[in-house]
Amino acid sequence: MLRGFAAIVESGQEHDEAQRALRWRYPQYVDMPIDELPVIAVRVARAAAWGKLE
């Protein structure tokens, strides 16, 4: 479980890096006009896990 805060990022370096990461991870985004769309940045403050994670 992750706990933290979310922020809408509409421009700047963080926005551009997130757009690049989305396009790398999801090839269908390469040809989509998503450049002007905002991204949601999640600032994780705390993480908790149960059980064995591998």
C-alpha cells in the first residue's frame, strides 16, 4: 500500500519526462497527441507491504 500526495503536472521538465516514460512503457501512446495533456505525479510518503515480495 502506498500513501502520499498527488499533484497534477501540466508543464515543465517533470511533465515532459513523465510523457516520455509513458510513451516508452505504452507503445500505443507514441502516435497519440498527448503532449498537451497533464500528468498525475504521485509523491509517495510511505509504503507498506505484507508477505514476501520478490
